[in-house]
Amino acid sequence: MDINFPLILVLAVFITGGIWLFDWIFLSKKRQKNIQAVEKQFTGIPQSSQTVSSSTEDRNVEKKREAFEKAKSVAGQEPLLVEYAKSFFPVLAIVLVLRSFILEPFQIPSESMVPTLEVGDFILVNKFTYGIRLPVIRTKIIDVNDPKRGDVMVFFPPNEERYFIKRVIGLPGDKLSYINNVLTINGVEMPQEFMRSEGASSRREHCARANSSYHVVKETLGEHVHDMRKCIVPSELSRGDSYTVPEGHYFMMGDNRDNSSDSRVWGAVPEERIVGKAFAIWMHWEDLLSLPSFGRVGSIQ
């Protein structure tokens, strides 16, 4: 089961903030009264800047000062839970704001976006490009921009609560077909420019099972150009089908076209399930046994 980190973070902020607020309204007043009572009890003790007449008297005054400071500290002592809440609340609140409304980091877990994104890439996702949304419930409160064809987008697929990352292929109202790894949108075939051939990396891949190899091409989606990988022998997903994108939905496909579970499997993505736009790779780290690298750092095309 996937951990709902946004929900945990929101709850942590509300709990720590609630404890802090409860202490400020109710408990702090009692501590302040206790401190005033201690100050009243020790009235008349000379301040540290004042001098006394003899060393014996000086020692007695110093003991009284120490007793006063200790009693004052005890009277004003915050409960341990309140101390922790005050320490964690500002940090958690900042993380919540940054993660919910500005930037969120993700790690790429699969090869569905190869060659654009590789397993182990750590990416940054812009959370406000497509509008400001409330955390957890994902209700949009401020409109900003709509997704554009060619954007790399993080979202929740229909009927699933896991983050996915794919490329925006179809916009609301588009009619598209994908036949033998050739994409046609609204009757216009999207150009592909051959770049190189490469073999399959795993026997589990369709291309390996088909005893074939990949072509890496530059695919043009209107004004957007990006790298895409396709098998010379198309998989079942890529052999042929047509789709119409409903209003308020987006058709998503992985750049590793024959090895991607995407809108060809589970349909178009509703607008309300959008998370944000992936725009940069900031680190690559495949597993704990490897060393992080920064050779892939850069913008996502």
C-alpha cells in the first residue's frame, strides 16, 4: 500500500499547530501566573549589577538568585509535547507550503519514460504551472495555465492513487490514432526523425521477446520536439487504435511507447487529477548501493 505522504504532512501540521495554539490560549497563561508568583516571592533580591557589603552577604544573595532563577525556570517550563510542537510546526508548515504549492521532488521508478527519463532520476515538479490546488483534496483554487501538448506531467491515473509521469499527447477534444508507432492527431501525422538504434536491456521487454531492437527518434508534437523510443516490431499497445479525448481530460503516453502503461490502457486523465509539470532533473541515484551522480542534471524536454 502506498503511503499518503501529503495527508500525513497536513495532519502533522494541524496537530503541531493545534498544540501550539492550545498552549498559547490556555496553558501559557497559567505559566505566566506561576512566574509572577515566583517573582513576588523573591521580591527584594538585589540584581546582579548591584553590589553588596561583604563576601558572606554576597554568597547568600547569589544563592537566593540561583534559587530564584531555578524556581522561575520550573514555573515557566513548557510541557515536552509543547516544546516538540513549537520546534516542528514551523519546519513542517514550510515543507507543506513548498511541496503543495511550489515544488515537489519525485524519483523515477520505471522505464516508461526512457529515453527522456531513466530509472533513478530525481526530478522537480512545478506545482503551480497548472493552477494552485489544495493539498490532499486537490481542489483547484486559482487557475494559471492549461497543460500543453508535449508537457511532461505528473498526475493520478483514473481509479488509482499512485503518482504517474507521462507526456501530454492529446488535449481536450482531440481525435488521435496510434498505429504501428505512428501518431496522428486530428488527421495530421506527427513527424519522426530517426536518431539511433539500440538493443533491449531486459528479456522481459517486448522488444527482446520479439527478437527485435529499438529506434530512438525525435518526435514533433506541433511546436514541441522530444525524444521517443519505439520497437521495430510494435507491441500490442502500439499496433493500432483510435481515441477521442473527452472535454476536461488529457491523453497521456510514455516516451518508451512499447513499454508504458498509459492512457492507451486506462483512458484519458481528468483535469482534477493533475499534480504538476515536471521541468528538471536534479540528481540521478539508482539504489542505495550506487553513488549519486549529477551528469543528467538539466531541464526536461
